[in-house]
Amino acid sequence: QLQLVESGGGLVQPGGSLRLSCAGSGFTLDYYNIGWFRQAPGKEREGVSCVSSSDGTTYYADSVKGRFTISRDNAKNTVYLEMNSLKPEDTAEYLCVAVRVHFRRCKLSTADYDVWGQGTQVTVSS
């Protein structure tokens, strides 16, 4: 079965960094648009970032622009989310998502994805 496995979450102090990983199981991620979403208690699910399979185009939510970077390592069948200058408001469960649309740029919309990971918790606190 197609699966996405997230890792790299944890507890970090404000201003620190974390690198999240999203590994594909049962399929090759380079044919898929990949996104990261996050869910915090009492808040709506938010699209954080995505990377397109066709041309590598990336998009970021305004709240993380300039601090987060999404990247792909096709050899490892993994997508990363490098998070820098973390703030307490970044605390959330982060989920990796995928859809096979090789010739279409990614979007930060949940409706565009049909494969979802289980999530990894990120907590930013002093």
C-alpha cells in the first residue's frame, strides 16, 4: 500500500531548528506533488509548504515564508521540511501529503491530495 512516514518532530526552544522527513513507502515520490500541512488544537488545518514534481516549484504559507524550506532527495525517496527560527505558534502536528500529478504545480489545499501520513508532533517551547 502507498504510505507516507513522517519523522523528525520533537521539542525545541524558540529560535531553534528542526528537520522533518517524509519517506515514501510503496511508491516513488518524484512522480508526486508533496505537501506539508499542520494542525494545532483550536486552529484550522493549515497548508505550510509544497513542492511540485514537474519543475520543483515550491510554495509557502506567509506565516513560514523565509523560515522554512522544503526539498527533495529522490535517491532516498524522501522530502524534507527544514524549519528555522521556530516560534511557539509553530507548535502543531505536521502531516505529509502527496498526489500523483506530475505535470501540475502543487497547491496548499487539502482537496488536492489523496495520500496522507500519520503526522509528527512539533513543540516549540522554552
